[in-house]
Amino acid sequence: MSRLEYPIKNQLREPVDEPTLRRIWDRIDGRLPEAPRRRRRRALGALALAGAAAVALVGVWRRDAGPLRLGDGRALFAVDAPATGARLALSDGSTIELGGGARFEPLETTGSSFLAVLQRGSASFDVRPGGPRRWQIECGLATVEVVGTRFSCARAPGRLDVSVQRGAVVVRGERVVDRARRLVAGESLEVIEAPTTREIAGDEGAAPAREAGAAPDVTSAVGETDEAARSSERDSWRALARVGRPDAAFESLGAAGVRRETRRLGVADLLALADVARLSGHPADAVGPLARILSDFARDPQAPLAAFALGRLELDALDEPRAAARALERALALGVPRSLLEDVRARLVEADTRAGDAPAARAAAEAYLRQFPAGRHRAEIEAGLSPR
């Protein structure tokens, strides 16, 4: 038997055309009795169907190589769903349906994995069974890990609901019983955040209400005219970002507008603003929004993700490995989600190595190997530790 050499696609040949194939089988039919002829026709029909299925499968597999993208070929981007919701069709045949007001952000995508975060709201994920990627969706209170299934997440302050319609998922988190729970079709799980001391005590720390008849706060009225004038600009960039037009969104703001918005926005909008700058080809302008999250909102659940995003930005787009190392260390200190921990530690080894800090790189590599002795990056990290 001859060996089929790799890559297999190089061994494939176009089949003969249909008329030629028909003439060949007609000549074969002429030499067969009637019963074998009928069996041959049935076998030929089954073979044709199997061949068509195989060709379709190969076509899907070949189109699906590399990072996951939108179905129209565009790169994935963060989405703030409008009130009517949004539907994302992906290049591997999977779909994501976002509820009204939901925010969904992809973090990392390769040919074998897809990491993303549902920052607020609800979403339904229909992941193509048998696909090449392992999906991990961060939902704040827990991480959902899947290969091929249909499931839904509904995220609210202090609460997460996960339900499975097809297949199975694993839900991991500190507030999940035994830190992990497997759900199959028809099952659901509610994850609730434990109340903090301040929440138990009530609203004692809230600012006192204004007394009846008190004079209005004159300082709050300063700049109201300018604020109204900028309102349409803000709505414009948000609307453009929602529909995947980061270039137009950045153009509507400009670098000065990004800096101005950075000073006033909350965490979710700061993440969206950073995406607009990064995806429009202005990575330096994405640093400010991410840095403000870390300085002013370090206790927010999204802060570790912002630190990781900043580290990747500094390392990949800005070639600032020392700054990247600081951001990645901050992500570890803030408690990056477990599903991202291996990637953060591996990127920290890379950042320290590129910065020329050999002791820090060795310490980071040893920390990675202790925590992930069979990790995906083990071989390359061990190679970096070996003497030259």
C-alpha cells in the first residue's frame, strides 16, 4: 500500500467531469447482470452523498483555520448590543445572540481556542459541535468552558445564571460548589455573590440627600452647555462602535476626544473606547482608557481584564515590554480569571525576556512551570530556561 504524504490537500485531485464519469459507469453497467447493476447504482448514490459531505466538511475545515472571525471575514470586536439585541454569525458556523444592552468582548482567538468575556447582560451561545476550538466565556462570577454546545448566560449585579440547551459545559469559579460544576442539556446553575460587609450594613456610606429648600449646587451647572454640545458626539462614537466601525468611531472623536472621554467614562465605556482606539490603528490612544480603569476602578471585576489587555497592547502593538510586564504583573495581583491565568503568566515570561531582564524572566518562567507543569507553553518556556 502506498503512503499518503502530507499535507493531504496536496494529494487531492479534481474529479473527472460528470459526462465522462457517466460514460465510464454506463460501460460498466453494460457488462453487469441486472441485480448487481441495481446494487451498484445504490452504492454509487451513497458514495456520491458521502463524497459531497466530505468535500463540504473539508471546505469548512479549511475556511476555519486560524483565528475565529465574523462570518463576513471581519475581525471580531467588542459589541455593545442595542436595546433590540444583536446577533453575531462567526466563521466556524457558531452564533452568539446578545440581549438588549449586553456587552461582549473577545479577548484571545486562535485556531484552537477562543476566550471572551460577557461584561454585562445576557447572551446565548450556539457553538458548532466538533469545532477545533475550546471556548471559554468569562461571566464575572464564573467561567463557562465548552467545545460544542448551546448555552445561555444571564449576568446581573451579584448574580449569574447559566443554562444549557444542548451538549454540556463546565462552569468554574470560586463561588461554584467544589469550584466546578458540569451541566448537561436541560440543566441550569445560579451563581450568587456573597454580600460584602458594607452591603450588609446598608447605605450608611451613601452621600446625604440635599435638604428641602437648600440652594442648588452651582458648580454642577458649570459646563452644562458644553456637555450638551458634546452629547451627539458621544452618541455617535458609541453607535459606530456597536456596529463594528472603529475607524469611523475614532474619527468622530479624534485623539483629543478620546482623552476627554477617558476622564469622564465608567469602566464599560472605557473598555469600549480602548477597543475603538486599538482596532482603528491607534494603539497608543488605547493606553489611557485602560490605565484609568487600573487607577480609578481597581476594585471593579473588569480591572484584571483591563490589565491583561493593557499588557498585550504594550507588548504586541507598542513594543514596550517593560510596561507590558508591569501591566501583566498587575493583572496577576488583581486576580485575573483562572481561564486566563496560564496566558498571563506565559506573556509575562515573554515580556521580561524581551525587556532583557533575565532574572525576572527566569522567575516568571519558573512560576509558570510550577503552576502549569503540563501547560500549552511548557516546551518553549523550558527551552528559554536551558543554558545557551
